[in-house]
Amino acid sequence: MLVLVAPGQGAQTPGFLTPWLDLPGVEDRLREWSAAIDLDLVHYGTNADADEIRDTSVAQPLLVASALVSAGQLFASPDDFARLVGAAAGHSVGELAAAALTGVLSERAAMELVRKRGLAMAEAAAITETGMSALLGGEPDVVLPHLEKLGLTPANVNGAGQIVAAGTAEQLAALEADKPEGTRRVVALKVAGAFHTHHMAPAVSVLQDAVARVEAADPHTRYVSNKDGHVVASGREVVERLVGQVANPVRWDLCMETFKELGATAIIEVAPGGTLVGLAKRALPGVKTLALKTPDDLEAARALIAEHAAAGSTAE
């Protein structure tokens, strides 16, 4: 069974959309979305530097747009996606891409919502200097109490020996100076705030107002939620979870457990892929993986889909 996943913030790199613009129709779609959300996705995905695309209000729409255009090269229609993919999920902002790919939101609605999400989270992040750092290695029963002692939140519990801590600049500096026992490295992430923590509470109310007017359909393909790794069959519940998840931890470890329970045999990470495939390689041995980085990866992705397509998959 094939699982499709979409990466979260921090996966973006300067110019990462450039090769995708050579494909028919991609630039037209990006310019259409750009006009709808008042953000030049083509410029930011091709010519902007690392600091410009680190901006939360820019990075989040870029990542969802990239996920949608790259997935669009693999699946001709929603029916095609539902026939071939057994489950889908996204990490953090990638959940909006997954919601669009599984039919919960239209692509236009997903882009409009992610623009509001990015702006609201950037505004919340500006209140206090905050950030996120990944801890590599270490056991959860040692790492989590240590983070609590420092006042940090385990914002992403990613499995495969990785937990991402979020908090103020001072708290993260204290973590760098005092790593939990067994932790190999602490790596500062390319994000501009303490996402999935109480620091994002102001953004939740903004998104609650925004989604009140959004039409949501039930997913045509199993949608696996960051909140608890559960498969969510109600479109309205998916949207409600998207809102609450802004200020709550991402449990990607539980998502991967669900992939295993569902019988996943292959995972494709849409562009800009790499991070989630890396986690899957360590947590799900035996499951084939592919990171969609550039159009050069499309042929291999199509071959993997043909080999692992979930014929008769459902959203149950």
C-alpha cells in the first residue's frame, strides 16, 4: 500500500521550485494561486534567498504550492489519487496539502487558508523571540522531562530518535548548553517561531474565523492526522484539527505507527521531499521510500506507484 506525505516548514531551500516551472501548466497554476493570495510564489520559489523564504508567511504557502504541483504530476485526477494512494498525511503545514490532495479542501481553498495561517503565525511569532531546535538521539523518557525542566515544549515528536523543542530564544540557548543525556546533537531549525506551542495561541482564533466560511468534504482517501495519528473520516473534523494543531504538538511518530498498521509498503514524499523519508527509513524498515525533490524523480515515483498502488483503497 502506498502512502503519500507532504513536508513541513524548514524543508524549503532557495530556488527549489525552479525546475518544476519547466513542466507544462505549473507556472500558470502558481501564478493563479499567487494572484488569489497576493503572494508571488514564482518569485519566492525561484529567486528569493534563504532569509526571504524563512519568513513564515512566505514559507508556508510555498510548501503547500510545491506539494500540490508535484503531486499533480503523479496523479491525473482525484479519482486517480483515491485509486492509487492508500493513505495521506502532511507534517505541520503539510497537513493543508494533504487535505487538498484527499479532497477535503479545494486547492484554491487550501492556498487561501495557508496564506492566512502563515500570516497569523508570523504575527504570533513576532510577539516574543522564539524558535525551534531538533534533538537527534536520546530516549523520550529522558528528553521530555529535560525539556520540561527548561520550559520548552516538545512541539514535534517525530519518532526515529528525533524530537523538536520549541520555546524562547533564551530557553533554546539553555538547551544548547545543557543537552539531555544521550542526545547527539541539537540543531536549530530554519523556522521563525515556536510553532505548535502556546506561543501560537493568537493564530488559532484567526484560523477559527477563517475556516468558518470554508467548505469541507469528507476525504476520499484515508487522512492521517498529526494530532494523534488517527485516520479522520470527517472533512469538518479534519479542518477543525488543522486549526487546533497550530498550537499543539505534531505527533509524527504516531502517524508513522498508523502507516505501519495500515500495511504501508511504500512512502512517497512530495516536493520538497527528504525530511519525512529520512524519518521513515529509520522508523519503518522494509518500507520503500522516495523523496520527490525535482522532476528528475518523477519517473522513479511513477514506477513505485505502479508497484505499490492501493487498488480499492478507501478513506475508512
